[in-house]
Amino acid sequence: MKRINFCAGPAILPPSVYKQAAEAVVDYKGLGLSLLEISHRTDWFDEIIHGARGLVADMMQLNDDYDVLFLTGGASSQFALVPFNLLPTNGTACYIDTGRWSDKAVKEAKLFGNVKVVASSAKEGYKHIPKNFELGTDCTYLHLTTNNTVSGTQMHQLPEVQAPIVADMSSDIFSKPMDGKDYGLIYAGAQKNVGAAGTTLVVIRKDLLGKVQRAIPTMLDYRTHIKHLSLFNTPPVFPIYCCYLTLQWVQAQGLETIAANNKAKADLIYNEIDRNGLFTGYTALADRSLMNATFVCTNPDLESTFLQTLEEAGCIGLKGHRSMGGFRASMYNAMDIAGVQVLVDVMQEFERKLG
């Protein structure tokens, strides 16, 4: 049975990436060597890492004020590395709390200095994006999570602030055109829209560094990785190669086209959620995520039956996060609209059977 992966991550990748990556594992470019065994100090890997960095810079419209890094530790490691590197002892880090991941980022930042949660939707179950807040003049940076995979909300417009914006874009990066110069720092786990799990993309404006008084261990200092072009230690070669291939695919598609496709997929599933009397959406309409559609059964007793129906149809990964329940359809860049149509067909058939 062909299965369709609606999991929040690791996510589906473009078919061309699977093919090229598989071939490279056996024999990379006819060298007689597997990609898994080539040294990161060779010209062969230089092409990969610098190619990937260049594609990011190009699609984010970056200038020389910025650097692009491929690191390890997942986006979760950046919850601590951001304040470790950016928050002075006399500074204040401002955070917008919009979900599980921003809450974790707040807890890590408090280990390094003063943290101010300027807005939160926690009391409302993270069903919306808070929009009215004040930073104050002492804000070193404003941290936000642009898309929330658990609750299914997305920040469709950046707040207008004077402080540098630090954004966790793990689940919606490269889902639409963007200007990276609107941010001070961007980080994203690769395993949704960038490539395979195992590496983390970090984009940073270099003038934000070197302003803290604390000693930073070498491996945890962004300046180390900038100086060594992400090659200070042995990098995750295969995940970075998958990123290189995926970024090539993204560039070939074009971010305008990808954005239009993502909007069409989201419209398809949300229209069915709103039409079908067996389901209801979880989040505020204005803040619905184009990446992760969350919904519940109007009759909770039907949820286990519907989940079994989905799995029988080959739709996997739709069970909602354990902290929320219900269902979550993750529709990242490489998911085609035909896959979403299968899900909609299952929802409609479920309605017919119970009607």
C-alpha cells in the first residue's frame, strides 16, 4: 500500500531528492565512493556545503552582513544558544509565547538572563497569535515562532518592532517568499522544508555577536562556526547533502509557486473541515497554519474510528500531538495536492457512512 505521510516531521521530501540521495549513498557522482564516506575536508563536500549556503542566501535575499550555518542539535539546541550568544547580563530578551516550542525557548532563555514574555496565547489553548504588545526600550531581541506545529497557528505577518527579530522558522521556512534581512537571526530544524533530519539551519546577522560578557564554549559560539564555514568539526554530511538537493528543488520550483501550492492545499483541507459536520477546526480562522491543519471530531467518540479509517486508507501521521489530541494534517512543501485530496476524500466518505 502506498502511504501518504502527514506527520509533523520528519516530513515528506521531493521524489527527486530521494532518488539522488539514494544514488549518492551507493556511489557519489561516479567517484567510487559513498557519500557517507567522503571527507568533509574535500572539494567534493565543499561543493555541497557552499552550494547549500549559497542557495539559502540567494532565496533569503541576504547580503554580506549575514552568514549561513548548518549546525547540529536540532532547533531545540538553539533555544539555549540564542540567549547564550545574544543576551547580555544587563539585557532583556523579549518572547512571544504562541505554543509548545516558544514556551520551551522561554524556559531555556531564563537560564541566561532577564526574559520578558510580552504576549502569550497560552490561556486560550494557543488557539490564536497574540498581536497587541509592547516591547519597551530595553529589548535586546524579540523571539517568535512563526509556525506552531502542535496547535496549528501561523504568524502571517511580522510585527513591526525596532529590536532584532529572532525567529524559529522550523516548520514554515521556504514556504513562501521572504526577505531574510527582516530578521536578526533565523533558525530551523531541517526535517520539514529544508531536508533530512540531522542538521539545523541558522542564519545570523553578524553584528549581533560579540556583545555578551560571559565566556562561551568554543562549540557553542556562533562565531566559531562562522569562522570555519560550518566545518569546525565533522558536520552531518548526509543531512546537509539532502538539504542541498532540497534547496535546489525549492529554487527550481520558485517560492512564489510553492506559496501558491501551499495555499491551495490549505484551502482544500480547511474548506472540508468547515463544510463537514463531523469536524471542526481548532484555531482562530485568521491564524490558521498553511503547514499544519488541526481539527477535532465534533463527536469525540468518533476519533478512534476515524483514525483507524485514515490508516486503512494509507494516510499516516494524522493523530494530533499528545498534548492536544484531535488530528493534525501536516502539509509541507513536498506534499502535493493529490495527497491532501486523498485525505479530503476519506473525510467525505466517513461523513457519508455515518450520515
